[in-house]
Amino acid sequence: MAVSQTLTQALDLVSEHKVEVVIAAAVIYLLSQFRTYFKLSHVPGPWFAGWSDVPHNWSIWNEVAYQYYHDISERYGKIARIGPNSVLSSSPEVWIHVNTKPGYKRSEWYFKAVRVEYQRDNIFSQTDTEKHDATRKKIAPGYSGRENLELEGSIDTRVAAFLGLIRRNYVSKEGGPVKKMDLAKKIQFFTMDVISLVAFGTTFHMLDQDSDISNFIKSSEDGLLIGNMFMALNLGWLVQAPVIGKFLGPSLKDKTGFGAMIRECFRYIDERAWAEGDELRSEVLEQLVAGSDTTAGALRGIMLHVLATPRVQRKMQEEIDAVYAERAWGEGVVPMAVVRQMPYMQAVIREGLRIWPPVLNLLPKDVPEGGDTIVVDGKKVFLPGGTCIGISTLAMHHNKELYGEDADVFKPERWLLETDQEKLAVMTRINDLTFGHGKWQCLGKPVAQMEINKMLFEWFRNFDWALVKPHKPWRLTNAFGLFLINDMWVRVMERET
Ligand code: HEM
């Protein structure tokens, strides 16, 4: 009774002083906006970034956020503001600092963006550093070639399957009809087949059947595009919200789409009795998401640049032929230990990852409580606690101060002809950041490296390649910083050696 009386009196008071209440609310709102604005007003950036996330979200909506980050860094320097509470940096030193200094944690972006299942975290979405570290300790050995001795053999079977698919369906002959192949699609078959083999111990057989089995790839692309839209509208939290989120996110009962894909994956996992418990199921599922588009993006990017540079293709094949002539490994797929010793191939891969880094989202981290002072180009910059700081990947890897005026050109020789050893070491350290750094560094790096190294060797040892539409080499979009690429049509011919 007393509560309802007080409520009525309060409502009466508000209705008597409507104008004053509106003014007070506006003042409080403006004060909080000013407070937020001034927190980071010493960081350069477009004026609107201090007041609104809309321009940033607009770039996400248009699927060009990676380019937006690059352009902001080019214009405002190595640390720049992109939102009221967000900054981004293209400085490798800053990024290494953020990823190693205790107290930094993953921002809430992670659970909004990469929590594949409703309200259940995986290692990638885990924002609680302690829980993340504990999970990482548990699952890391399974990802490493040293601990997982079957890894290389598993990948070899899929490399051989790719060569087999090309020979069965896509080899064109001199003067005969051209059998066009969408390399972008087949690369995704390859990465999906590898990752299913690594994650569940059984492959999807996409290469063997030359098909997007159960529409997994389409579902995953649709899921990324829809998720990207939610993020652009600042609604990422909705799919994880209590009750309502259950109906918005993918459901295991869905007939198609991401939900259907998750159900199928769980079936694979259960059949193999690979993992026990829901937590491990989530980790396995997460590998599929983290490990297929990323490596596919890398392989497509490297291939496009090599195919557009005939001199590089020729030099790669000369190196491959010399190694193959001396081969001590028999007839199978080239061993990783051999490709690792091929300087030109390694330069091509490093340069490919530099010119076309496949993971381009902010990977944002929160500054520890109490704030932190970072150093950018010798100047100290204070970031208040809770500020969200992300990486400007493209700007970092295309930095003209380090790589020169031709930083945006694919030139593997820059890794071979650099005489300044100190500079080469810096370039290498920065290049390694493609896979992240410190406690959040990519766990799948050995898997991805094996896929890229072996596949490139075998593609170019066996075949000659050409783009079918050099004027429009592929169709591309970007969601969550990952490239979704289709229609990369190529002509493949047996090599005349
Ligand atoms: C060229 C291919 C790849 C690139 C460029 C790449 C890049 C990255 C990056 C930048 C991160 C760090 C994210 C952060 O700072 O929070 C990451 C994390 C991760 N990646 Fe990869 N990745 C690739 C392939 C793979 C593959 C093949 C797998 C699985 C076999 C994988 C599994 C993971 C996992 C599990 C994490 C989370 C690690 C953690 O939270 O501790 N990645 N990756």
C-alpha cells in the first residue's frame, strides 16, 4: 500500500514538472556523453568517434570494417579513436603489450561474436581470463603437431584428395575445352575436410564428393553474414540474452542453416565418442569455425597473388622441382620438415599473409581497471580502465615506414634480400602477429601452416595455373573480419616436366 502510494505521488510530481524532468534527463545524458568524450579526447580520430559508434557500425554493416580500420590508421596514426570507448592501434609494440601485460582481458565482443552455442562459452569466446587459461591448458596439446602425431598424416590424406579431385574433374588439356574450377570453393572443401578430420577424427569428404556436404559451407557463410548484421546493429547481445536469445540464435532443431550444421557436428562427435561432456563438444565445434574460413582466406589470398605474378610462380616451381628431384620421402605428399627448409616458398607464404592477412577484426581487449599507459612512437598515451583497444591489422602489415613505398605490393623477395638482420627480425615478429600473440595466440597455427605449406608445394609441383577472369578474379565480402570469397575461377593443366 505504502509503495503504491509513493509511486502515485512520484508520478504526480513528474506530470506536474514534465518540462523540468525532460531538461534534467537531457542534462544528465549530455553530461555522461561529455564525460565519455573527454575520457579519450587526447586520442586522435574523427570528431564523431568521441560521440558515437554509428560510423564504425556502418562499416561493419557494409562488410568493409577491415578497410575502415586501415583508413582510420592511415589518417590518424598508430593509435586512433573509433568510438566513444574504443581505440585501435597499428603499432606492433602496443599489440604485443596488450596481449602480454597481466590485467588486459578479452572484450565482450568475443562472447557476442564467437559464442557459437547459446550461453555456452568455448575457448575463443571466453572473456574470463582465468577460465580461458584453464581451458587452453587442457586442449592445447591436441592442436600441436608434436603432441598429436597423427596430424601430419591426416593432412596429407586431404592434400592427396585435393590433387585427386583436380585430376578427376578439372584438368584442362592444350587446345581442348577449358574445365573451369572455382578454386575458392574447393579450398573451403579442403579446409573443412582437414578441420573435421582434426576435430572429430573423421572427414566430411567434401573433396571426395566435390560437394558442400549438408550445405555446411553455405550455412556457415549465412551464419557469419547474419551475425555480422546483428553486430552492426549493436544487437550481438540479443542472441545470448536470457530466454529470448534461445529463439533468436541457431537451434539444433533447425532444418537448415547454422543450427543444422551444429546438430550434424554433434552427431559426428557423438558417433566417434571423441569428446565427453558439453564443454568439450563446444570446443570441437569451435575449431570448425576458427579453423576453416581463416585458413581458406590465407590460401586464396596467397594463390591470387602468386597467379597474378608469373615470375613468382616460375621461381616457386624451380625451387619445388629442385627439392623434388632430390626427394628422400618417396612418393607421398611432401613432409612439412622439407617445405620448411625452402627459402623461396617460405618467403611467398610470409608475404602472402602480410599482403592479405586473413583475420582482420579488431580482436578487442579491455584495458585493466585503473588504466594503463602505452607508448606509441616514443610518446606516452594514457588509456583509462575499461577502454576497448583493438588491432588495425591491415595498416600494421602495410606500414610504409617499415616496408617502403611498395608496402602494398606482393613481393616475396623483400624477405630474402633484406640485408639488415635487425629489420628482418622485426618484420618476422610482426608477420607472426597474423596469428595473434601471447595467451590468446592461435592454437591452430601448426595445423594452418601445414595446410598452407603442403598444399602450395603440391599444387605447383603437379599443375600449371591461370585465372579465368583476371579482370574480376573473385567475389568477396567480409564478415567478422573474415573474408568470404566465391567465384575464383581458374584453369588447371598438368605440368609438362
Ligand atoms: C591462417 C589461418 C589462421 C589464422 C590467420 C588465425 C588467426 C588467429 C588469431 C589472430 C587468433 C587470436 C585471437 C585473439 O587475439 O583473441 C586465433 C585464435 C585461435 N585460433 Fe586461429 N587462425 C588460423 C587458423 C586456425 C586453425 C586452422 C585453427 C584450428 C585448428 C584455429 C584455432 C584457433 C583457436 C582455438 C583460437 C583461440 C585461442 C585462444 O583463445 O587461446 N585457428 N587465430
